[in-house]
Amino acid sequence: MLKDGMKTPCYVIDSSALRRNLSVLAGVMQRTGAHILLAQKAFSCYAFYPMIGEYLSGATASGLFEARLCHEEMPGRENHVFNPAFRPEDIDEIVGICDHIVFNSVRQLMLYGRKAKDAGCAVGLRINPEKSTQEGHEIYDPCAPGSRMGVTLSEFEKGLDAFPEMLELLDGLHFHTLCEQDSDALEVTLDVVVEKFGAYLRGMKWINFGGGHHITRDGYDIARLERCIMRMRDDFGLEVYLEPGEAIALNAGYLHTTVLEIQERDWGNIAILDTSAACHMPDVLEMPYRPPLAGSGEAGEKAHTYRLGGPTCLAGDVIGDYSFDEPLKEGDVLTFGDMAIYSMVKNNTFNGMPLPSIWIQDGEDIALWKEFSYADFKSRV
Ligand SMILES: *Cc1c(COP(=O)(O)O)cnc(C)c1O
């Protein structure tokens, strides 16, 4: 299970799984002419950027650092950026290395739009169609009441009254409203976007559908996605961009961890692992979700149930309750699945926890890509 020299906790990124996802996305691009970008905030493992750049149009960034990473590691591919509010001191460098910039307010558009255009950047504005299509996790819903994400139709039209020249600066509109959703939610959203902003879209060059499209998940309705793309191309003459993060590296990574101790409590059994939900998979607590674990079942499903927790001081640093055919023992290695996305990019060293090393698997070959040490903790305090 663990290759010689592999120490836990460690991530393993599976090149062939990544390639499978990329082929699915490249198929959508080929059939529709859409441009698909990697949202780097989900997966910034730049060892794979050359490969990702072979299949996709480029990448999108949340700010200067991710934009620089794309510029350096995926040279020659499209480099897009969106930020809720760009910093004045970053803007020159950003428009120098990006070819698309999307603003989150009319004010930022008017402040920096001309400069971006003069630097050869295509300029967009993020809109908020005010159409929620998800329930349950409001922190992932940019259409939730009180959202700071995107310009509503009323704000857009107020902006136009104040700055009639605004339209002439705009090459495209951007919306991002989905999270792990199928294309039926996209279709519903697109209807509202067209109803509210259709008149303005006619003068534009492109529309960006954002991320949250779970395209590489089993059962995702790709035909409906392609109809949504073709609608914007055929009816509005627009180029279409999509910028999924999750879909690119979905189920393409593992996290190996070792059982440090078994505790038999009055109420049940605990296994303390050398990985931490809070440090190495914070979305387990934030989203929250239950990561898949090889060879395990739901609590009570198999003979031996354990609560799996991390070695930090946080009482809630619990990954979940899992069951196994055989009792766990100290030194056992467990393997969590779907650990490529929103894992490494969110790692932290809370409690002085070590950062897991990162390995790359290609067929039978597994090689160490990055290793971290005390120096990384000390430099980040
Ligand atoms: C998060 C985000 C994405 C990627 O979302 P996924 O859910 O990982 O597909 C794309 N665009 C924007 C603006 C985002 O905030």
C-alpha cells in the first residue's frame, strides 16, 4: 500500500485519473467550441500544469499569486483573473500577465477597466443573477441574500446611468453561482441570466459560466451542458468560458494516513490518525462532507466502528465515523479518496501539524514531488 520511503501523511495524485477527467472536458470543448479553464483555487499542483494545458484552454486565478503561477507554469495558455476587489498596487502586474480580467463591481470596472484594455486584457464584469439553485450550504451560494459576489441587475443599471461609457469597456459577463451541481441547475440559471441581462449580452464577445459544474462526476448530464453552451453561441454569438475547479481533479487524489492510537471509550472506539481534518482536509469541517475511505463502511455497517480523529487540540477535529471488517490497530495505514481538490490548497500548520508530502503516480510509477518540514511551519507562523 505504501511505497518504500513514503511517510504518512501524504497525498498521492493519480495522473491517469486526471487525464480521464481532462479527456471528458476536452470532449465538451471539441463538440461545442467552448473554452474550459482550470480554477486554480481548487487544485494548484503545478507539476500537472503542462498536462492540463494540453487539454484545456488555460487557467483562472483568484488574484495575483494564482495568476503568476499560471503565467509561469502554463505559459502560452489563457490566463484569466477575478477578484472581489483588486489591490491598486497589484493591478499593473495583473493586467501585464493576464489576458482576461473580471471585476466584481462597477466601481472597480471604472477604476481599472481602461488600464486593463490598454494593456490588451479583455474586460468582464461578474453579475449576480439572484437565482439560488442550491440548498444547505449558504457559504457556497453567491446568490444568497447579502452576497458580496457579482453585480445585480439593479446595480448594473444604476451603474449604466452613472457611467454610460461602461458598456463600451465590457467584452463579457461572468457569473458563478453553482457548487457541485449538474447542468439542470445551469440551465435554470442561464434562463434567468438571459431574461435579466440578455439585452446587454447582445453587444458582448463572451460569457463565462463560472465553476461548480460537476462535469466529470458519474451521471452528469453533459448533453444538457452542451445545449446551454450552444444556446449562447447560436442565439447571442458569444464565446463561452467555463472554469471548473472540482471537475478537473475530481477523484484524482488520495491521502494516506497512519493510525497512531486506538482508544476504547465508554461510548465507542476512537482511532487517532496522523492526519487532521482541520489541517489537511478543512472542507470536511467547513462544507461539511464525509470523505470516502477505502475498505470502510458507514458507522455500524461493518463489524468494527471507529470515530476517526486528528492529533490536534481541536475537539471537533473529527473526520467521521467509519466501520471496518477487521479491528483497526496502531500502525495501520488508511487511505482517503478524492483528496486532490480543495485539500492541498487549503492546508495549514495549526498546532504545528506537518504538511503532508505530495507524490505523483503515473501507472506503476510513484515519485515524490514535494516534501515539507519544520522549516515550512516556522516560516509561516
Ligand atoms: C470557486 C470558483 C470556481 C471553481 O469552482 P468549482 O466548484 O471548484 O468548480 C470558478 N470560478 C469562480 C469565480 C470561483 O469562485
